[in-house]
Amino acid sequence: MKTSKYNVFFKYRGKSLAFNGFTSSFAEVDEDFNRVIQNINSIDYDKADEKTKKLIDDMKMGFFLLDDDANELSLLKFNSNCGKFNLQGLGLTIAPTLACNFACPYCYENNQSGMIDVEVIDAIYKWVEQTAEKKEQISITWYGGEPLLAKSVIWEMSQRLIEICDKHKAPYSAYMISNGYLVDDDVVAQFKKAKITGVQITVDGPPQVHNLRRKLKNSCEPTFDTIISHIKLFENAGIHVGIRINIDKTNLVGLEELLDILIANELNKCDIGFGHVRDSTSACSSISDTCLTVQEYANESYKCQKILLEKGFNASDFPYYPSIKANYCCADSLTAFVVDPKGNLYKCWNDIGNLKLSVGNVKERESQKISNVALEYLLWSPFDKPECVSCEVLPICMGGCPYNGLKNKKPDCEKWRYGLIDVLKTRYDVYCMQGDENEEQSGDCCGVRRRGDAGK
């Protein structure tokens, strides 16, 4: 037997704690656990007593211990390739328009007028039908620009996509990324018919902060109160809202005030997610000076997580708690694409509208060979980077964002490289406050308490 290279051990609140990056198992451990780790080379499992055997078995389950012939790096590569090159299902992020009614200073897109045309729509239907015939999952994300500028198109397309999937008994799911401004009772009702079960809406701070960042084009009219009222419409209708807060150096001070407003509006059940504002494209290069570095973002997002927890928001599981990654996102997934209104296909949301980075067109998809851009994304790998191969957080980082990795020609380290221990300490504090009610224990004698789902 041997210990995992992705074990992290530390002391906190007088306890010994252990985390394994391969399974995301997090344990409060006792002296028996520590004794096995320290003497692993001299322990003979076959000659060990039953208590020690049970402990070793539980430690193997959490990947704290491995058989001598286990190759963790090869297992990670296998998982990664399974994620990247899985041929089942189809994930389409569809932008029916690249027009937008907002003028956010950090937007990475070059907004364009125009709506998706009939030929593109028909080509999407054909693609979806070919996948649905195999009874495989169809996942749609409505995107833009602002997708609700094309709401009639979305409602019509949704009904046809649902009909196709129902005919072939293929699973169907849909989501939307919206600024949340163009919402009313009819939109909420249409969400239900279109089987759009959730929506991500950005709120960047209390009114005085948000209204400077999330502003209308050609208008000084504030947007904060309108968006909050629309989030309430969705939530009251049972459509889940994920509230995204894009953070940089200019809006961190307003977080607590914003959360108090959400609580006052009974929106504390919404998932809160923090976005790292970055100057990803030339369209948002003007905000470079206000962006946080990854290390700064790790520190600030950890502080934000603590504030969320103190105020009763859910901030314990992913994305606040590290999770093993296979492929990183749609950019390095063989069966996921972004579609613009003209049918051009992209691998990354950041690329939409940039024809140099298009990987084809949906109308010509069946006759096209895989493009060099797609190959670059799909073959981007942390296993080619010595600094990643030797890193103890590799399973929960996997080299970071492929877009930034390719752009900067080096791994784009995730926040876990800088803030893992702090996050684990906070997770342990939450565990101690909740007691054992929501946690599993892996055995009476092993001293290992793991998260209920080691895969999250």
C-alpha cells in the first residue's frame, strides 16, 4: 500500500484533518489513522487486526491509501479523456441574438444586431433529432447578448425541441443566462412551457454599485429594483434563480448590504455564485486595472463565502467546496458547442462572435472536418505541464480554464491552489455547527468522517 499524492493534512481547532483531492473526501481523523499513514510501508494488511483492516478499507475508499500498483496520474488522465471524448448526448449553448439591452463595462462580447435565421434553426433541429434518436440527453442553454430580446424565437424553438425529444423519449433540459431585465408574468409562464427550469441572473452589489455596472444602453434608468422584482417572480413560480455576483476591486465592499437586501426580499434560498471579472477579450480590456489576480480572487471569494454562511446562505458545497474535474467545461468537451445567430459554432463562450475562433457552422456540420481551434481546446491538457503534474490540487483544478491556458500559454491555476486550506477550515466549522445530522460516518472505529458525497 501507499499514500495518495493528493492527500492534504493539517491541524485545526485541536483536531487532525485530512483531505484527498482525487475523491474530495474530507475527514476528521484520529491517532489510528495517523499511525497507519506514518507506518504504511511496514503494515501487513493480512496480519493486521480487524479494527486496523476496517480502518485501511475506509481509508482506501477515500483514496487516502492506494494499492502499490495504483497509478493516480493515469486514473486522472482516464477520467479526463472520458469527460472530453464522451460521445453521448449533446450540449448546445444557443445565442438567438448577440444584441443586448445592457452596456456592462466588463462585457467580453462585441454586441451585434440581428436574430437567428430559419436555416440555422432548422439545422439545429436536425442535429438535435439525430442525437435524440439515440435516446441521448439534450441540454440547451439559452444565451446572448440578451436572450430575452429573442424570446418569441426561444419559445418557438423550445416547443419544437421538446417535441423532438418527446418523440424519441430522449431526456431534455434547458437553462438560461439572462440579465433579468425583460421579465414579466408572461415570460415566467413561457419558461414553464419551454421547460427552462433555471436562470442565472447577475446582481453586482447594492443599488448604488449595481446600477453603475449593470446599466441599460442609452438610458440612466436604474436596473437594480427591477431585476430584484423579476428574480422574485421566477422564484415564486418555482423557477430556480442562480444569482451571480461578478467581483473585482470596485464592488467587494457592498456584498453584505446586497445580501441583506436579498434576505429582506426572501431571496436567501437562491444560490449565490461569484464570478471572477477578467479582461478575457479585447472588448473588456479597459477594465484590466480593476481585475483581481487569481490569488486575490481566492482570498476575496473565501471572505465572501464566510459572509454568505454567516447570513444563512448555502455556501458549503460546490462551487465553494472543491470537486474533482473530468473535462473543464464545454470548451474541452467533444459534444458541446456554442451557436451564434448565423450558425457559427464555437467551443468557448468567450469566443462567440469572433469568426477567427469559429470551429464550423451548424448548417455545414456534417461535411466539416474537426478544426484546429477545436483540436487545441480538446487537447489542452494539464498532463503536458510539469507544474500541474507535480501539484497536489491537480484533480480539483486540472490546469484551470482552457481558454486562458491557451491564451497565456500556461496553466490558469484555479483558486484552490491558494485558498484550499481556508475553505476546508470553513467547511469543518459548518460541519461542527451542524453536528452529525447531515454527515455520514465511514465506520465506528476508523476515526474518518467523510462528506456524504465524495464526488462533489
